[in-house]
Amino acid sequence: MKIVLLDGHTINPGDLSWKQLEELCDEFIVYERTPPELLEARIGDCDVLMTSKCLITRELMENAPNLKYIGSTATGYNNIDVAAARDLGIAVTNIPAYSTESVAQHTIALMLELANHVGLHNESVQAGDWSACEHFCYWKKPVVLLAGKSLGIIGYGSIGKRVAEIARALGMTINVYSQDRAAAVTSDFLSLHCPLTAENAKMINREFIEEMKPGAFLINTARGGLVDEEALAEALRSGRLSGAAVDVLSKEPASRDNPLLGIENCIITPHIAWVPVEMRQKIIDILADNLIDFNAGGTLNRVEL
């Protein structure tokens, strides 16, 4: 059996081992990343294909004569034409709920940064502002107390529930979008934790933002495509929203002309909510478990339409 992993660098840049997967096949090929023009050649005659972000189309599958299994190395699998895979008898699996703790942690970190501006104040102190200050303290932006504030959550799966649990410990009130849309949309903070689908693409658009509480904050650690970035940029520049913090963008890596770049009240991190070493090791563990189960005739973490 031949396994090809098209974009392995972000999972394992060298600090982990591929041994679990190597032991399951005769040939294991890992590419750091694969541009679109090399996909067909690299997939070639493999039996098992693994990828996180590469777009796997019907045409690619039809031109892969031995392909019988595609393992998404992420929870999301919108980059894989699952309907085509079903038609062609190719199994597709994913890595569900592996990053709950780390994504929840990053969500709270972004919320705290929006509230306390820790990075901004550290930069100010390092630049000498405190040494030159006549008073014993100062602040560059207002510090927001989270206790007593409300947090709306869109997507109340394992990550959304964990974020809610931590936010409650900070004294916040939780409003779940699927349970009370109006309360969630008009919360002080709104955090996205839902998958990206054709139905909810750019759901955070101008009309949605107009429904939000004036001066609210938006956090997105889910998928960049959930947000109309032009609309969000307008809302941030105008003051309609007080701030936003995102770990994902509609195009990754970030386009140089992304409208959110350079906006003072928008924090952007480079899709790192999932990257603690413990989470990346868990991906490799589950990739191996999924394939072992498939080879035994099972359906562990099988993606179904």
C-alpha cells in the first residue's frame, strides 16, 4: 500500500514522528506542501491520500486509478468533493474534535487580548512610554471587564461548549445562537465555532453586523469564509464594532490586499489555534487509527453526506 500526504509540514515540521503511518504501508511519501499544478502527478498511483488543505476534485479522483481512501488531516473537509468520492467508491475520513482544548484556549486568548490589550501595552512599555510617564500607570486603550458581559456563540459543538464553560468561569453570560438567535447576535462578544457550508458562507455580512450590538466584538477561530471581510473591515473602521480577532481568513496564507490587514482594532493570528504539539501528535494518532480501522473493514470517523 502506498500513502501520499500532500501537505505534511504544518502537522509535523520536524518535531514529531511519522512512524505510526510508515508502519502501515510499503511506501509513505510526505510533501511539505503541494501547489495545485502538482496535485495530479503527486497523487499518481497512491492507494491512500492524506491532506488538510489541498482541493481534491472529482477530476483528480477519477485520474487516480488506485485511490480508495482519502484521510483529511483536519476536522473540516470542505476541500474534498465528498459526493464525488462516494460516487467513485472512495472512503473519506476526518479528524473530529481533536483540537477542542487548544481552539477554546486560543478563542479565550483572543477575547482577553481584545479586552486587555496585553500585547499593545507590552510594546508601549518596551518603547519607553512607562519610563517617561508622570503617573504610576496608564492605558493606551480602554480595558474591558469581561465579568458581567455576554458572549454569543455560533456553533455549539464541542469547541463552542468548552468556550462557554471557560467564559462562564470569567463571569460572562452565554447566549447560544441555535437556542436564542436574538440574544446571541446582540451579545457584547460574538464567537464563531461552526463549520463552513454553502449555506452559511459570508453569514457575517453587512446585514448581520447591523443586527449586532453597537460596539460589540467579533471572534473567529472557525473558518474565514464565514465572514464577509470587506463588511467587517468597514464596521471596524467606522466604529460600528469595537474590535475583531480572527485566527482564520478567507484565503490562507493571507493575501496582501486582504481588507482586514492594517486595521488597528483587528487582531489576526496565522491559523494557530490548533498547533500545540499535543494536538498535532493527536492528528497523527487518529490518522493511523482511521486507516487501521478502514483496512479492517470499519468506518471509524467516516465522512458521510
